[in-house]
Amino acid sequence: MRKTETNNLDRKLSEEKVDAILAGAMREFLIHGYAATTMDQVTAAAGVSKTTVYNHFQDKEGLFTALMQKLILEKYYAAFNPQKAQFMQGEASIILRRLAFSMLDNTLGDQQVLGLIRLIVSESGRFPDLARSFVLNLEKSFLEDLCQFLRSHTELNLPDPEVAARVFVGTLVHFILIQEILHGKDILPMERDRLINNLIYLLTINQTRNHLPVDQYSGTRQKSSRRNRKNSGKFERDYQAEPKRLRSIRLTDTAWENLAAIADQNQLTRSEVIEIIARNGGLT
């Protein structure tokens, strides 16, 4: 029993030392850059011995790679993991939108992640292995997972899921580079929501009619824009994809937001609120 407790204590102390080393390395790398940072500086910043640093990390490159894995693969990738998308419920368009917002929120809102990306870009010329490690550890696995997700959603009718995955990631990475890394948000301004909404539209434009996107307020499938010709020769809109009781309801965005608030207060879905009002004339 005591041996187990001792092992657990040693493991905890070891993890604490690793965290201290990585925290010290992050400070030194961001202040001095990769080339100018020495292992002695990291040792001093972490408050541990040089032997401890080398016991955990073979050299400076190994230390930097471990730092990248901890900060990005654990923190950032955990919040934006395409593998999780395989188990998410809902339309592909909704899941992709969530992933896009998550990627931007967890990158633009973290100065350490932005600082690490700047460091990798600036040092890639002199230290190409660092950049290659970033591509190998993050971009490659992420693109493969996202490609698998897109390929599994055959209703999207994507001619090349691998290219679509690159378009998705490339659009968001370009946004991050222009807005933050290259300090160009005032030169090429772009609203985040506008970018993501149009990106999702482009990826889902060929989606089959049986898998129409869900309206963000109503929770029902959006009506088709197709028009059918009647026997008289006139055209009429085809609303077959909409529930019958909702076909005559056309609300503004503000009305949908108010409806959402009422639904939340009564712990109902929006469709249930509409049906109750339609049947009873109110929520009594």
C-alpha cells in the first residue's frame, strides 16, 4: 500500500516538474524566439535542475515539440476534434458550423496559441523541422479526421471530401493569419459569422433534399426553393419538406428569438410551443 502511495506521489511530482519546465519554456520561447533560447534559460525559468530537464526532454527540439503537443494537441485540439463530430447529433451543416466557431474561438482567444503559431512561422525558414512537426502533429491528423467525417456524410454530395476538408481548414487558417498573425484585420476586415456562414453554405450547397439544413430558430427543416408547375401552368412553391402545421407561419428573426425565449422558459421545443398556441390559443 505504501509503495503504491509512493509511486503515485513520485508520478505527481514528476508531472508537476514537466508542467513547470513547459511553462518556463513557453515564456522563454515567446520572449527570445526559438534560436536564442537556451536550455539553461529554460532550466532557470522552470526552477529545476538541468538534469531534470534533460531527463524529460532529450534536447531543445524535443522540448519545443512537447510544448506544441501540450498547448495545441491537448488544449486546442481537444476543443476542436473532428473525431467528436462523428458522434454529434444533427445535420452536417450544424456540426461543421460548431467546429468552425470552436476553432476560431479557441485560437483567437488564446494569446499563447497565437504566439506559438507566430513563432513556428517565423522560425520555419531556419528550422524547417519545427514547421514539419507542426504539420505532422496537428494539421495532418486533423485533416484526415475531418476528411473522414465529410466522406461519411454522403448526403453532402462532395466530389472530393479531401479537397473540401482543406478548403474548410484553409479558410479558417487564412482568417487567423490575416486577422491576428499578420495584423491585417483593419486592412482586410471580415466578420467571423459572415465568413463561417458562407463557408458552410459552399460546402453544403449540393446537399440532397432529404437532408435539408435545420433552421437555427425553428428546429425544423428549411423549405425547398423549388417551384412546381400546377395543372393550370402556374408555378407554386414546394413546401413538402416543412411540417404541415408550420407552412403558413412566416416569422421574422426577432419573432423566432422571442419564440425561443418562451420555449426555454417553459422547457419546450419551439415546435411544441407553436403547436400549443395553434391548438389552444396560448400557453395556459
